[in-house]
Amino acid sequence: MKSFLVFAASAVVIASMGVSADSWPGSRPQVYVSARGAHSFKTRPPQLATWSGTSQGTLVTRAPDGSETTMWTRELVNIPVSAFVADDGEYVVTFDTWARLGYEHALVIYGDRGAVIVDYDLEALLSKDEIAASVVHTMSARRWLQGANIAFDKGGHDIVVTLQWGRMIRIALATGKIETAQ
């Protein structure tokens, strides 16, 4: 299966409003691999080429010979734009919703058997003032992750999002608790 990672097609600036309009192609199946390559997370969007609904996610363990064992499969709360897989396979963190970046499901953590640990919208992660001042807005998206660095911490207990303007958000994978926000 080919891996597709498409963030956005094109934007047209509407000068009088200072807002961009987005053109989103239909979402595609995607595959995300853990840093060490032992686990893969596969997403499959809805059958119709729409920008709404949910997708299906499957987490697999990958053996050295290339064979795969399914750990879990479930309907996701969204159609993720990107995802990160913990090296131990215990957690998958998805970001944003296809064609709705920076609104509902801005960050979702999945744990044991795909159970949702936390499902944050952008207002749970950033203040309204910060969203207005620091996040690029288009007609259908708030591109909060533009230029961001996202990684698991060294112990694999937290996901750390460092935004382009220096704000760091650290979230505990096991609980979904926001541990630090600067």
C-alpha cells in the first residue's frame, strides 16, 4: 500500500479579508511508522471522497521479516491529517481533521486497543488570543502546526509539540493531561 501524506492542496489569498481559501482533494489512505519501525498505523478514510466523517485506523506490529500482526482496528473520531506512533506501540497520537485543521480533534491520543485517552479541540490547547495572534487562518483551517516540531520525549511518556512561535505543549500519553504549556 502506498503511503500518502497530503496536508493541503492550494490556497488562494483573498486580500480584502486577509484570509485564504483552501482547496482540499479527497483524503487518501496513509501509513505512519514508529521511529524504530516496529509499528505502523494505517488510516483508511471514508469510501466517499468527502471531507467529513471518520476513518478507520489499524495499528500493527511489524516483524523483522516484514510480516505484520494487527494490534487493534477501530473507527477513529476523525480523518487524521498526521499521526505519530510510539516506539512501543502503546500509543498513537493523531493531529487535526482532514479539511478542518485546528478545530475539533486537533490532538487525539489512542491507547490500549485503540481506546481514546483524550480528544482535544484547539481551544483546549491554545488560548483564544494565541489562536488569533499566532495561528495562520484560512477559510477552512487554522494551521496551528505549521512549522511545529512534534516528538515523543526520550522516555516515551509524553508527546511534545513545540510550535513555530516557541510555545511548547507537553501531554502525558497515559492520561492525556497537559503537563506543561509555555
